[in-house]
Amino acid sequence: MNKVLIIGIVASGKTTLAKRLSNKTNIPWYELDAIVHHQTPEGRRKRSPEEQVAVIMEIDQDGAWIFEGTDRESYQCLYEMADTIIFLDTPLWKRKIRIFVRFLKQKMGIEKCHYKSDIRMLKKMYQWTQDFENNRYEFEAKLLLYQNKVIRLYENKEL
């Protein structure tokens, strides 16, 4: 496992797993959201799909990596580049609870975030979760193309 893609929907445990795996293997990990939404002195800016791929290719030149994020069209190249794809398929009920707990922690200042934590964002996270479930068939079909390197986990502690 030198090039690992950890994929899953909001609150599935991707970041927690990426940090743990990185600590155990000494392989650097990258949040794909931070590649999509780049922090500049003027604030957050969304990179174009081409810019996102360029950043990914630059990171790939350094060797081993762990990328974690949701499934976006702009970084489909990672499915090919990865030698291991971990799909965190955490149960829906658990993800819904985690979304709300995360929101509360952010509002209380216990947990930091790179976006504006408000009711609008909370609703978006629940909507993205529902959209994923409604389109799960398409995602599962994509995973079949890479089945020889996919590991499906239902909890990020399973690895």
C-alpha cells in the first residue's frame, strides 16, 4: 500500500482513517477538499478541475501518498493511480449522527473546519448524503472496475 485512495461520503470516517494510516505507515495524507478548495491569502478559492489534477500529479511525483475525500469527477485519475482503494461504507444512520455531532462541535468551537459551519452547510451535508444513497448504484458500478484493489470497510477501525 503505497498509493491509497480512501473514498466515502460525508462523515464516513475518511479523515480519521487517513490520519491513522499515515501515522502507521509514514506515508503523507492529503485531503482532497483542500485540493479542490485552495486556501489563498484572500480566502478559499475553488480550483478548476485541471488545476486539481495538476496538484494531484505534482504530489504523485513525490512517491507514496494517501488521498481521502468524496467521489468527484475532477479526480477520477486517482482510481487508476492508486494501488489500494478503501471504500468506507459506514452505515447511513451512523453518518447522519456524525454530521450532526460535527456541526455541534464546530458551533461550540471544539472542532475546526475550513468552511462556514451554519444551518445551510448542515442541510447540504444531509443532502449530499441522500444524493449518494440515491446514486449508490452508479458508484458501486465504478468500484467494480477496480475490484482487484478495493477494500470495503464498514467502520474505519476495521483496517
